[in-house]
Amino acid sequence: MTTISLDQPTPHSAESLSDILQRHNLHNASINIRNMTATGFSPSGLNNVIALAKSFRASQSSNIHRASTPTLAKFIAGEIISRWENRPATSLTSVDFTALGDAVGDWFSAQARVLQHVVPCTLFPHRVSSIAVGPVIFHHIQDFPTETFGIARAEFWPAEPPRWKRWLRNVWAAVRERPVQSAKPGGFHFEQLVELAAQRHAPWMAIVDVPGRAPMESRNAADIATDIALASIQLISPGSDMRGIARATARAAPVWRADVARTEDGRMSISSGNTIPALARSQELIAEHMEAASPFLQSMGRRLAAYLSATSPLPELDEAWCNAAYWYHEALAEHLDTVAVAKLETAIEVLFRAESMSGSKQRLLSSFDAIFGLKASDAISPQNSATVEQLVIAITTARSRIFHGTWPTLHTDLPSAKGKPPTSYADVETLARLLLLNFSLQLDAYQQAGETVDSTDAFLAWIKAQRTTNNPPSTP
């Protein structure tokens, strides 16, 4: 820990102060305006603070979910400066170190609360009943539960004043040459959020309860949970028109586009199109489908809840599903089939915790055998003569060639394997979707059966044993 004077030269801006700190190689500095000093850490000192933060976040500790290493290191650095700024290192005793440890423990305890986040999303164009996916509940903005946040609906949706008051307001604004001031939806707390939702055409609000995290980590967890919940809705609602549902603060695309092109002979081509997700699906159809698919949403919601609360009895399997669902959601947002297929295959890899291309191939073959009862040499379906092994090789080869640069990313076609026909986006998306849905349902049954072995191999073996027991092969 080092303290420097800021008197000469006197900084006149954030840039000049930054230059001084950089010149003295001072990190995580605390500025004392009264004394015109800055106290911080050298690179080696900061590394020691980071190592200390990591020790408080041991991998088996619940603290690992409450704060990231940078967040905790920043707190510890501030505590060290505030406690020991004017003390030589030789004066510190075990009492001081114990007090620092207690302060860190108290800080972690203070994070053991639930933060409720509101995340605007582009979802369905129609207003339907709220949709729950575990700890994430999507409300149409017209149905926003104002009472949950202790505000009146009249504050969130302010009514226009009577006509005569509006006239008087407008005249007064014109006389003063000022813009008309009127109450905006959302009230004091939600005005900016509602404005963001309107700008991004995101009329759905995801309310996410995040337990036991520091503020920044809690916000990030709410974003990720929302993405996984959106993936869950995509998993039960196949179709290209659902690829665009997204969080407003993430990969939400414009809901319409306009294009102009000019030919060599000077003719102009003008086109525009509406890209609102699920626009062709009626309000009644969406509502009926959400109701019919509720068992799937409940199952996937359990995966998400277990992961978010860090209380899962099978943390590796639940986390694998959530990781895969996140990759699935990311894949559907891609416009290039090469990138989309690579991400879909990544979703399958992380779902089964494959460790290599060969491991991915073997896990995929095992999953076909366990979940669908199909061997490597079996045809995928009566309508598709390709074998399971051919499909698996095509999928794993496509991802490998794209990621290793042996097939151009910016290509309209997908690579083939060993002279075999290439796979397609539709094939890989369908497979990833079926595996994710079946994985979640089977994991519910696995837990209900009292199984406690938290590994992919044991899980797949159990699924195969259950399928064999319930559907024994017919005797010739």
C-alpha cells in the first residue's frame, strides 16, 4: 500500500488524475480530497489483494455466487486503506487481520438478501397472461404488478388531465417557449425503464428475484436468468418467427427494417419488412400454447431456480442445462447459419459436458441411445435415411471446422464431413431443442427417484435403464 501527494501538479480533470495514478503505478486508489493524497496498491500489492479475495471465495463456498473476485477485491482494498492507511506494516497484528476477516464476513452477510430486478424484453406482440419460468415472470407492460413494488397503478399509468387543463398547460408552455411538460408512464421509479422499453419495442417486463448477490452480480444474474427463461420459451415454441425474442438490453434487434438498393442502370429497389417476433401467431393461439406447454416451462423453471439460488442437489447437471439453454438462445439470435450451428453444437456439448470433439461425438451417440433408443447405425427417422452416426459426425465436424478456420465463417453453406452430405441449421436446432427438453424432464424424474449422483454418465445410464425397464425389447 502506497500513499502519494496530489499537490504538485494539481489535477484539474479526471484525465490528469488518472495520469498521475498511472505514472506512480497506483491501482485501486482512494482519493483524500482534504489532504490531497491518493492511497493505493502497487501491481504486486493488488495481486495479493486479489489472492486474498479468491481465498474468501473458495470453490466449495457459498460466497462464490455472492460476488465476483473483482468486486470483493475492491471491497477488501477499500477496507485495508481505511483501516491501515497511516500504519506501518510492522504494527499490524493478528487482531487487525481478524478484524479484516470479520469485516469481509459481515459484507458477505449483507449480500444475503433478495434483489428484485425488472428487465424489459421483446417477446410476443400480443398481450397474454403472465408467463412464469421458475424465478422469472414475464408480464405484459399493461399488466405490470405495480403493487409488488409499492406504487399505485395511477402513478405508473398517469391519467391525462381534463381538456381545459391540457389547453391551459399547452398555452402556458407556448407563451414561455418551453416544451409541454406532461406526466410519463412509469412514474418516478420506472419512467426511464418504460422509455427504454418503448424505444426497443419491448412491451414485456421480466421480474426476476435474485438471492444472495452483490448489486452488480445480482444485475448480471438477472440478465442471464432472463436470457435462459427466454430460451425456455423458444424451446417450447419452435419456428423462425421466435428467433428474435430477446432482452432489450442484449441482442434485441429492430422490429422492422427498410432497404434501398440501386442497379447499374439506375433503377431503385425499395423494400421494408416487419420483423416483430411471433407476429403471425394470434393472441388466442399464444395463450393456448403457453397453457398447454406449462409442464415443460415448470420443469425448465426448476433448472433455472436451482441454478440461480445455488441450492441444487445436482448442481453440475442443473448448471449444464442452464449453460446449454443460454447457448441455444444465443444461437437463435445469429443470422449466419455457420455461426448458429456452431453455437447450437456448443449448446449440446456443454449440456453433456463433452471435453473434446471425440468426447462430444461419444456423448451425442450415448444421448441418442439413452433418450431416443437409437443406436449409431439406426436411421434417424423413417423419413430420413441418414444414420445417427452420420448426423453426429456432420454436427461435430461442422463446429470444429468453423471454429478452427478450415471452413469460412462468412459462408452460406455448412461444411460436410468425409464426403457425406452436410447437416442443416434446421436439423441441429431440432436436435438441440429435443435434447434440452428431454434432459430437463428426465432430470426431474431422476431427482424424484432419489438419485444423487451428479454426473452426466450416471444420468444417461439411468435414463437408458429406465427406458429399457419400461419398454423391454420384444422377443422374436
